[in-house]
Amino acid sequence: MKPFQPEEAKAPFAPDIFKGQIFTGQVFLVTGAGRGIGRLLAERLAALGGHVALCDLVPERAEEVAQLIARQGGSALALAADVSREPDVQAAVAAVLARWGRINILINAAGSYGAAYRVTHETPVEEWDQVFASNVRGSFLCAKAVLPHMVAASGGRIINFASNAGRSVSPLLGCSYTAAKTAVIGMTRHLSREYAKHGVLVNTIAPGPVMGERVSELLQDDADGAALNAQIPIGRLAEPADIVDVVLFMASDASRYMTGAILDVSGGLILA
């Protein structure tokens, strides 16, 4: 089956609202950076002057993005890691510290999901465990690894990826995904209170459905895509850039007085 293509027009042209080297000297660790939103985010951070460590489960994906950034004059380090495994996370963080001596901003973008439209009583426990391992355990382990260094540096930022599912329920995915993304929001709230006194800001972005490889894999046909679009007041799925621009704001000094926040970027799907 060909990948779903929404009938609605693509997102209107969005100007490059972030310009210059606004992240010069900042060191980023981005998980899930080998494809999709994580990849585009890593490319944009490097273009804006950041040093970007790209962590991905598939080594070839991380290396491909790192090489692309290097060809464009950016600074990147490819890291292969399963974020649900603490030794992998510790090794990745150690590699970043060995290269640049610090981690200013952690972006937990990695996370898996189960089958589309699966009812809860038919959900294999293995799927539940996998979704929680990548989304919740992975975000926890990465935060656990970087927080001592951020505390020692008297500041830092953690940006977690939740979902509209964590704010309500997913129109596509099952109970495991909804529960995992809700847990990510709870983790964000706890860490924000615990570490604000150390200058560490912790926030969450909660995207709605994003047009790309993942959603294309989940939708069975064009009718499913049309039905999904119809649930979104703006009338279309997000483009990856719609999400990346909000993360850039959260990583920038413009969000300096924000912690414990959950930013819904869902085209009106979630009204909180």
C-alpha cells in the first residue's frame, strides 16, 4: 500500500523564524535523532550553531545525519544507544562529555509505539513493556545521567516528548502509548519542581499526529487519513517543522522563565 498522503494542502510556507547562531557553544544531546522529527531537529540545532550529539538505536541512521551536518559545516557526534538500557545511556553521555565537556540541553525525542487501533484487552504485555521502556524508562535514564552534570554547572534544560495521547487519548494508538506519554508528563512535572533550584528547566512538548513515516505506517488507507484530519480543527496533520520550531523555542533563551510546562502542538486537537 502506498504511503498515505493527506488531501489537504501542505502547511503554508513558514519563514525561518530562528536565524543566526543563537545556540553557539551550546551542547545538545538529542535521542531518536536518526529520523523524522529528531533528525530535522538535530539538523536545525546544528545550523543554529549548536554542538549536537545524535543518539539513535540504529547506528547507521545517526552516522548519516552526523555526516550531513558535518558537510554543511556543523558540529555533530553520532552515538548508537538503546535508551532503555542504562549502560548504553551512560556510555553515550560519557562520549558527549569527552567531546565537549558538558551537556546543556537534553531532548528526549526517542520513543516507540504499538500497533494502530489495537484494543486494550488484545494488547500483548511485550508491547506494553516495549512502549514503556523506550518512552518512560528511556527518558528517565537519560535525565538521570545528565542531571548531575547540569546541577554541577548550575543550569541546564531537559525537553521531553509527550503526545496528545498523554493529554487525552490517541486517535491511532492504544492504551500502552497513552499511559506511557502520560507518565512522561508526570516525570516532567516532578523533575521541574525538584531541579528548578539548581537552574535546570524541564518542559514537555505534546505533539499531535505528524505527517511522516510513522503515521504513514499506521494508517491503513486514505479513508483513515481523511478521518484523522477531520478530528483536527486546523484541518491537517502537523509537518515536522511545526513541531521542531516549538522545540527550538523551548531550547532558546525565550523560554527562560518556563519550567514544568506542557506545550500542546496539535492543531487544536487538544484544548486544555
